[in-house]
Amino acid sequence: MSKRYALIVILILLAFWAGAQDHADCLVKTHSKWGAPCDKCESYTEGYKRDFSGTYQIQLKNVCNDIIEVKLAVQEKNGEWRTFPVRSLTPQESFDGFACHGTGKYVYWVRKVNDTEIILPTDREILSEYRGR
């Protein structure tokens, strides 16, 4: 009887493992650029001309068939992180983030929509945990 029980447990675990998907793999960087105009960045040169030379913009895309939720942070040169609200992405949908004076660094967290086991960090948690990184 114990061999049968062990076999059932193994089969259940294998089925779960085969069906499980790491949703972090669902989000891929499709594009990034430096120095492009960004409406939300207001930096000016001495001649009062807008300066976008330090802007860093990134585009991430959901390449899976599941709807996912994403939390994104992009680093500014002063070490602070520009955070973005949690965003739900349908399959093949893209999401843009930016830093006005960027370093090119970014971090993100992903979970399947309505997955209550994975907790996405709050802005406060990101700002304190990643300060200076």
C-alpha cells in the first residue's frame, strides 16, 4: 500500500511540476533607448532647452499566454528607484518604464494574475531594499 501511495504522490508532483510555469520568464525586454524625448522628464539646459540626454527608457513584453502582473522599478543616477504601479499585461502586451537621469538598471517582479502566493513588493519596500544598489 505504501508503494502505491508513493507512486500517486510522485505522479501528482510530476503533473504539478510539468504544469507549473515560472512567470518571470514571461516578461522579456524588447527595447531600450537612451536620450529619447520623455514627456514626464523635465530637465533643462542653461538655455532653457529641454534636455533628454540622460533619459533611459525600457519596454518589456508579456510573451506568455497567461495574463501576468508586473511591478517595475528603473534606477536614476542618484541611486533612487523610479517605481511604477503594478500593471496587468495580457499576452503580447508591452509595458514601458523610464528614468529621467537613468543608469540603465532596472528590476521587475512578475506573477500570474490573481496569484496570492507571490507578493509583489511595495514602492516603500523597493526604495528601502534597493537603496544605493
